[in-house]
Amino acid sequence: MIEERFWLLLSKKSFSEASDDEVRELNELLQNHPDLRDTEEVLSVLASQSPLPEKNDEAEQAFERHIQKIKDDDDNLKGLIIPHNSDSRASNKRISSRAKQWTLALSFMSVILVLLLVFRHNKVSSEQVTKDKVQPSKLITKPAQKAQLQLPDGSVVWLNASSNLTYDKDFGKDLREVNLTGEAFFDVAKDATHPFIIHTKVVDIKVLGTQFNVKAYPNDAYTETSLIRGSVEVTIKNRSNDKQHLSPGQKSVVRNDIADEVASPKMSDTKPLYLTRALTHDETDNSVIETSWMQGKLVFHEGETFREVALKLERAYGVHITFADDEVAQAQPFYSTLPTETISQILDDLKESLQFNYKMTGNNILITK
Amino acid sequence: MRKPENIRLLQQAIACFDDTQAYKQLFLLFYPSLVSFAVSIIRSKEVSEEIVSDVFLKIWEKRQQLDKVENLSFYLFTAVKNKCLNQLQDQKNRASLEINDAVIEFKSLYHDPEQRLISAETIQEIQKAVQDLPPRCRMIFKLVKEEGFRYKEVAELMQLSVKTVENQMSLAFKKIGSAVKLQRQQFAGVFSKN
């Protein structure tokens, strides 16, 4: 009977199912019955989880068939997509471009993988450096690149094109601090004892655990913090009294020239330095426009000039756009959201609402009247 | 590797960004185990593949709620089980969960990160002992060992009591342990004769 008990205790202990008392009982058993120890040693290796095979052709082929089935099932799929908060999306639009999305996503993810590998590698090597030499971890995206990264605390960051995210080795010790230039979507892991703070050029954003988007490109006019879920507090640099508490569905808009205003507060115009606004939604499918870059959409705001639009095109397509004519640069196009197409397709679309010509030489685009 | 934190990350990528590549990874991670689990219940490989594909179709359709699923692994196995039972119900009047003596394969039974010295004969003996386990016992052992489920989860999945899972695991250990012991004694016997 001792043996029966031994098998029960050993199996439970192997898979962390045994209570403290049971572990103690097993140890006593082994003490008193040395003959069991040998078996215990061999069987204890059974407990460790086996690694999965690296590649499984059968599963890969099954996936291809599975995708084909989804495509064939399109009509069926439309009605079944469940709207999620304010983020419900029109399915017919997406289905028509699904094949395109898959290929896009595949190429996009390969870029991410490479970036992640580079990043991990850097991180490892920075840890090997002597203790007093603190090297920050850094993730940089080039134009037309995006990347996803998991921070040491489990928070996830999606980095848009032409952006830069850094944090140093002290991340998570007292505070979780990162520096951002450019645009990123954050899904911050809850941890009230270690506040998460994002530093940008003009604002500091304090977070407890939430999902939100930060757009802080230095050559844009505004720094925008758009809150999807949770709560954040946006404080303007060097103006600790100027704080905005955001609720889900709100965004903070801060003028990027606010830093200059502090130095020489002349208030040249009447536009407010910062304000809180509601998030904008796409009229056709009610999706949140502020985070639509993650679906590869390019978003133009109403009243935005062609020059501002060109900045976005430069980041998204890795091109350089020069205006030969200032009047064209100040004109306002109609489009609000464009699907991901080639840069020349987008320019041709824009030509329908604006009068201009363009010449493309490699990555350089010259816009003329 | 199928670590909970990796799966969490995939769930988020699919839920928030319709990340099709993450969806593919998730599919590849679970497909073989889910199909083999389904086969053990309904025998037909073809129907099993169909069922697993249907479950993943649901995952894509409801992807926006995917990050709310706490334990995706358990969720997937439960969904597959329920679909299998529904399938059986269509065939018979009522269905109960029975584990058939289909081939329940183990990916790699013996993984030893500490590289302890264990002879090839012993490993063979263990493999044989596992294949000789009664089907239900073998499936329980596989769910705990390879899928990393808790006893409680296996009990719920297989519609058994936790006590039964404990006993079945204990039985598996006993059979494997005895096989190892026997093999070692024979080995020692051969050794002493020479």
C-alpha cells in the first residue's frame, strides 16, 4: 500500500498538484524507502513539458485549407462579426481586401520579427555591459516600418513608422518610464505600485493600466494622446499645473510649439495651447480614426493641408516629398481615410480634389502646380 | 514554445489589430493537439480536422473579444470537446464522453532540460509503457504532461472528478515506474552474470 501512496504523491508532486503536506509525506517516504529513490529520479523528468516540434507541415497545410474555407465563407462571416465597443468595423470593406491584408500582414510581420530579433539582441548585449554603464534599450522604426514589442513588465507597444522608443535598465524598479518620439499604441500591464510614464517632447503621460495611442512626431503641429480604455493623466512639460485627466473615448491635443511659448510667451495666435476632445470615428464603419494606422489605414483630418498630409505619406511610404509651389502645399484635400495603396495611387486620388502635378524620382517626389 | 505569456500576446495581437500572422501562429500551435484530442473522441480524422477548423473560424469571427479569454488553451479544448459531443449526438440519441483507443501520440515523451543520464533502453521502456496505458488514462496523462493542464481542468474537460484524474495519473506513474524498474533489474541481472 505504501507503493500505491508513493505513485499518487509522486505524480501529484511532478505536476505541482501536491499540497505542502503531501510533499512532506513524499519526502519522508523516500527517506524510509531508499529503493524508491531511483524510480523517483527517472520519473521526475516526465514532468517537464516537452518542446513542440519546430515545424509541422501537416498543420501548415491545414492552415492553408482553413484560410481557403474562411474566404469561401465570406457571406456567412459578415453577419457574424461582433461589434466591439466603439471599435466596430464594417466587414464588407475588410473582406474585399482580405487577400491583400494577408500578404501585407505577412510582409509586415517579417519586418517586425527582424526588428524584434535585433532588439532582443541589443538588450542582451546591453545586459552584459558592466553595471555602472547604463545603456538604454532602444527600438527604432524606419519610414514604412512598424514594430511590436513587449516590455519587461508585460506591457505591449506597437510602434508606428519613423518612431523611436527607449527605456533604460531601471525600467520597472520604481517607475516604468519610456521615452517616445513618433507614434505608438500602448497596452499597459496593470501594476499600481509601479506607475507607467511616457515622456515625449512636450508632455508626460502617467498611466496605471490601460490601452491608448500616443502621437508625438516632432514635425507635427500637435502631440495627441487618445485613450481607448482605462485612464491616463497628461501633464505638459514644465507646467505641472497643466494636467488633463482623460476618460475612455477622449483625447488630449497639445500644441508642439508649447515648449517655445514657455520660453517666450507671446501667444501669437488665439488657438488654445491644449485641449481635450472626443475621439473621431470613421463615418462608414465607426472605427476609431486615431488608432487606424494599426490596420494600415492612412488618416487625413478635416482641414489638414496637403503639406501636413505629405508628412504622413513620408512616414508611411518612406518617401521624401518637396513642394515647388506653396499654394498647392496649403490646399486642403477632401479625403479622410485612404486604404493602403501605393504612393502613386494615393497621389493620383489626391489629384482628383486638388490641382497639382508630381514627379517621382526614386524615393523623391516633387509636387508642382 | 507554447508559453502562456506568448499565447496572451498572440491573443492581444489578434483581438486589437486583426493580426493575421498571429492568428496563423496560434493555429499552428494548437492544431495538432486539438485534432488528436478530437480523434480520440470521435475516431474520424476528417471530421476532427473539420471541427478544429470550425473552432478556429469562430476564434477569427469573434476575435475582438479574444483578449477577454483568460485561459485560451482550455477554451480551445473545451470548444473542440463540445463540438465532438454535438457531432456524436447527431449520430446517436445521446452522447457521452468516451475516449477511444485511437493512437494518442506523444510529441516527445522524454524531455530532460537537466540532461540527466538516462539510457536509451529506459526511454524506450517508458514509451512502450505509455502506449500500453488504457486510452482514457493515456489521454489524461497527455493533457497534463503535454498541454500543461491542471488536474482540475482535465477533470472538467473529460467530465470526471478530480479524484479520478489523480488516480489515473497515479496509475500512469505506477505503470511507467514498474516498467522502468523491471528493465533496470533485467539490465542489472545481465550485468552481474557477465
